[in-house]
Amino acid sequence: MQTNFLIIGSGISGLNFALHAAKKGKVLLVTKKKIIDSNTNFAQGGIAAVLSRTDNAKELINDTLKAGSFHNKKSAVKFMVHNSTAAVHRLIDLGVEFEKENGKLKLTREGGHGKRRIAYVGDYTGKEIERILVKRVKEHPNITILENTFALKLITKGKTCYGCQVITKKVENIFADQTILATGEIGQLFLHTTNAKISTGDGIAMAIEAGCKVKDLEFIQFHPTAFKKNIFPKFLISEAVRGEGAKLLNSKGERFIDELLPRDKVARAIYKEGPVFLDISHKSAKELKKRFPRIYETLEKHGYKMEKDLIPVTPAVHYLCGGIVTDLKGRTNIKNLFAFGEVACTGVHGANRLASNSLLEALVFSNQIAKELRKQKTPKLKINKTKLSTKKISKKEIQKLMWHYAGITRDPKLVKEEAIPKLTRILNEIKGSNKDLQEAKNMAIVGLEILKAILKRKKSLGCHFLKKL
Ligand code: SIN
């Protein structure tokens, strides 16, 4: 197969980039499950931006830097925030109907934000954005979608990318002028995560194997309030619930933290305090059903009424602040290879992402290169054939290991002496190639890089917290 733009991943950044690229050439968008199976679909809270007269760029920049423990790349933060209003308006122009009041956008608040500045659609903002973008992508004559197509490895020669080898029913080579990694998250490396089942770190693993620079992988963000039930993945109870006044109570019924501090601090406090409950009983059932329909329905299914019950919550892996190093236009250090969204590290999140900055980052950065996109002449390379194995493998051992050694608190001695040797052994034992084996390999490759990054950072910072021994 041959195309101008090969996009791997069907979340907000992949779909948005596809719409831009389709104006310049043929786009092939591949996704390992169905097109709607992305983490964007899981995003509840909303999209942060400068959207009201009482707000300004300086304040959002400062909140982003403060949440990120000032480890952020300041120029990238400024760039994102200054492009935030236009990014939200692009979504509105594409057809996303954010909540409104008296003709103006209704804004909500989440942890770390000094004010209400998050545009939202109920508690299913990501799902609505995904629905509209998928619709636009499907309508476009220049975009072809290949579902159930697993990206196996990037086709590179020297420091240039020429496409990707994929598994459909067999192994196929897709040659492309430009290849875009928009593969999202890594949450499934851990036992407890809010991320979709697809989040096995495939994009980062392929990039590492191809020689891309990665950064800040030690900054794994835990969402403070996943629903404490044996559900896989964990069900998220949006930070917007706290933004609308929910309190966190310990087992004595006492508050123990400011609920709207940045996520790293709230997650750690809950972890230390546990068991912890969310209390939003000051709101009526009618208000809650309207504002948080999916959360209300899910909790009710499990026997909890938000208007009267205390909801048990626990931190769970939610977001990787680091990733493949990119510039403001999504370019990696490999020619013709781009990365957008969670797989990328633009530097905006620093050591801890500010709530609702993820959809914003994905959108702003995937908007930028659009004007410069060009078709090119890509040579077809001769690639060795990969034979598919029929073996299956359980990923539980990796998930348990990462949860244990790379969780909310880390002990560098154990990471060095136990976690790295164990994970190296697991990786070395994975032989052969198929989708299942490759996912496990990807998890182990990324897991090892995370563990090495943990060892390199000698002091606690943001989401990276060393055990006090
Ligand atoms: C949430 O709704 O709490 C998640 C939003 C985000 O990850 O920023």
C-alpha cells in the first residue's frame, strides 16, 4: 500500500490531523480496533482554553506551569495557550456543540485551575468530539480508514521514516510520504487504569525502536478519583464533579485536602489517607443527572445514588505527561515522522498535567503543520517478511510489576534491583510476532524506559514521587 499521509491512531489528534492533511493529499488512517475505540472517547471533563472576558492567557499559562511543577517547556505552554481559543472554535465550526447559557459557552472548573474555563458537553466531552470528528473524517473523499489494523513497526532507513509495517490478516507494508503517530496512551501497562484496553504504548515503543528521542516518561499521572470497584479499566469520576463542589472525605467523614489542588497532590493525599469517598450530596438527583448523566447512570448501576451516597474512590493511572519528543509542529527527530497527542512530549505538561489540557494539546499541535504539509516522492524499500505466530501471552505480569514498582510512590533501589531485571527477563522471553505478542513487547519496552527514567530522576517532582525510606 502507498499513501501520502499515514496516520496511526483515531483519537482527537489523529482525526484532526487527517482533516487537515486530506486537503493536501491521500490519507490512510489505521486503527487497531474500531475507529471509535480511542481514549478521546473516555474524556469526561472537557477542554481548557481562554474563553471568557474574565480570563486571560497569562492566567492559564501560570496555572499550567504551577500544576507541572515548573518543569514545563514554557515556550510550548505559551504557544498552546495562545492558540487555545482558536482550537475550541475550530471544534465548534466542525459541529461540536459545547454547553451554553444565554448564548455563551458554559464553563466548568477542575483541579489546579484558578477559575472556570473548561468547555464541556455533559460528562462525555471526548465522546462528542470523537463523534463529530469521525463523522467529518468518514465524509472526506481523501481519507481511507483501515480498522482492525495493528501497527507492527515503523519502516525506517537511517534517520528517515518511510511508513509502517502493519498486521491486517497478514503482515503488510504501508509506504507513506509522512507517517503520524497518534496512538495515545500507556495506561494498560498498569494494573489499575482509567485508559481504554487499546492503551498498550504501541506508538512510543515503535518510536523507541526506530531511534526517536523520548522524555519525561517518569511522570505518570494518577487520576485521584477512579470509582473503587473491580472494573477494568477503572471507571473515571470526572474532576469536574469536584469542580462542581464535591468534597473528599476520609473514613471518619472528615475533609483532608483541598479538592481542587493539582492532581498529583490530590492523588497522593488519597493514597495516603484511604479509604476515601466523594460526597456531592448537596446536589439534587435532577441536577446530577443533567450535569453528569454517564457518571450518574454508571454509579447507579453499581448501587450508588450520587445525591445521597458516599462514592468510594481511588487513584488510577490516567495519563503519561512525557512521550516522544516533538517540536511545536509535531516533528520528531526522525525525518517524515510526526507525533501528536498523548504519545508526544511537547513539553507543555511538565511534571504533572493540568486538568483538561490534554484535548487542548492534542488539538492545538495537530493544527500547526497543516499549512506546510506537502506530498513527496517516497521510495518503496525492500522489507524483510515477518512471519506471524499463533502464540498468546498474558500481560498481567507486566501490569502487576509496573503497578508495584512504578506506582504513586517509587523506591529506586527496588526499581534497580528487582523491577528492571524482572521486566528485562519478561521482554527477552517474548519470542515471535503477532498482535498479542507485539502488544506485550511494546508494554515491556515502554515499561523499561519508564523504570530507567525513574532511576534517573533522583528527586521527587510532580507525579514522580520517591518513597521516603
Ligand atoms: C476528568 O474529567 O477528570 C479527566 C479530564 C482530564 O483528564 O483532563
